[in-house]
Amino acid sequence: MKYIEVKLSKCTAFLTHDEIQSMLREHPVIYKESLKRGKYIMRSMKQKQREVKKYENGV
């Protein structure tokens, strides 16, 4: 069984995929916000990769 590590301010929690889905299902506002945040973070990471690649290629 795989666990997802969640680091909090004073502790670390290890949750299963099903446990996280269950918690998010019960709180749809948090779920929507986490999806928005995820999209933002993924776009930001891709943009940084493009910039690094552009810099490395000297373009």
C-alpha cells in the first residue's frame, strides 16, 4: 500500500489515496481550491522548464 506524505507545521501525516479522496469529497470548497492551486503550480513548473531550456539552448 502506498502512502502520501503530508507535512504539517508540527507533524507529518501519511494518508492513503482513498483517505484523501474521502476527505476532499466531504469538503468540496477545499477540493476546488486545491485543483486551482495544482493547475497554477503545474503551469508555473512548465514555464520554468521552458525558460531553462531556452537559456540552455542560447535562444
